[in-house]
Amino acid sequence: MNPNLSDLLTRTDSIMSGANGWHPDPDLLLPSGIYRGTVHAGVDLGTAYTVLIVLDENCQPIAGEYQFAEVVRDGLVVDFVGAVDLLRKMKSKVEEKLGFTLTSAATAYPPGVPQAEVRATANVLYGAGLDCTGLIDEPTAANNVLQIQDGAIVDVGGGTTGIAIFENGKVVYTADEPTGGTHFSLVIAGSTGSTFEEAEALKKNPNEQTRLFPVIRPVMEKVGTIINRHIQGHQVERIYLVGGTCAYPGMDKVVQEVTGIETVLPGNPLFVTPLGIAMHN
């Protein structure tokens, strides 16, 4: 696994929280606002969060934005106009931090989605003023960051659980099934009599997470069952969890209990895939 992973994710957390000590080389900044230096931008259109992150020439994070948005469902763009509008606003904020105009980015898609939906994801970038210079499936993007040779990367997002099995650094199997953080929220809403929006807030409140853990544990167990089913017939000795849903305390332990396989949660899992997408630009 990437020996610099912890430092990379710590710096990413800082950048996404607003810190930024990076400045463009003035000799490479054109009067038009175009930067001739090397940067890498990635857009992750998730079911729960849309993330835009920019890396420097050494693939270190220098700026980014993320925002809760319901413009994608189970890997499918369901609000194209809303997605374009949101990304355009996020792009403007990031450009203000950077001091130059972003012209291109890569993006990603869950394994197994139809090609028409992959094109729709790319078209969101074009609509927001970004050339889509790279398309990559989400678990492979995550491995740009994790750099594992063997094992399973499981990306649990807002709507789906994506699985990729790696052997000798190559993807040998991928799958994607509905079940993710949205299902956590639905269960919380049902058990507490709250609205979906209130349940989302409860889910992310550290003071409520221990109390709600028994409520959402069955959904975590379902994720573990999905993983178990898809790794059958493969020699998987370690599972790596990414995606914002995996940040819920205890998620890794439940998956390990259900699968019987060592399960690793690397730092803040929300930003692993977006970082890997940017590296593909």
C-alpha cells in the first residue's frame, strides 16, 4: 500500500477544509487567466457528495470543494441541469482559491454502469466549462491512491457499493450493487420518525453515531454480504474500504466480522477516490 497515504490524506483534509499555502508560478500565468503549469483536476459526482479537487505537478492537493447534492442516484445522473450548475459554482470557488482558470478535469463512474451514463457524467463536465480528459471506474481511481497489488477495494458511496478485485496490481473483477449511505439515512429516518434531511444530519453527528449504530448495523452487514458474494472464487486476503459512507464509526469492524477478512480503513475515505480521479487527468 502507498507508504505516503497517511500524509496525503491528512493534507487533503486540510485543503478541503480551506487551507491553502500554494500559489501559481507568475511566469506561467497568462493574462487570460490560463495557467501553463501542470495541475491535475478531478470531479467525483457522487450520490451524496460532489467533489472537485486539484493537485499540483507532484499530485499533491492544492485546492478543492465538496458539497452535499442529490444530482446522482446509484451512479446515474438524474438532475443534469442541477449537476452542471453545482459544478460550475464549485469550479468558480476553486478558481478563486487558485488564481487561474481550470480548463479540464477527469471524472469517474461506478463499475458496470451503461456507457450512455458514462457519457452523461462526462457531459456534466463539458456543461460546466471543463474538457473531460479522462474517464475511469471508481475503484481503479481509488487504487491510484492506495497502490495495492492484491486484495479488494470496496467503494461504499451514498447509493452503491462498488467492488474491484486486484491481482498483481491489475483489476480482475468489478461489480456494483445498490446499498450505501442513503440507505443508512432511510433506516435512521424510519426508526426515529424524522425526515430524510434530518436523518442525514443525525447520521453525520458524532454525538448521535453511537446511539444509532445498532439501527444501521444491519445495512453495514448487508454491505459485508454483498462483498462476500462478489469475492467468492478469488483469493482476497485484505479488503480496503473507501467512500464517505465508510467513515461511519464501526463500519470496518462490521465488514471484517461478516467477511472474516482483514479490513482496512485508510484515513478519511471520502477523498480517496476523488484524489485518484484527479491523478487520471
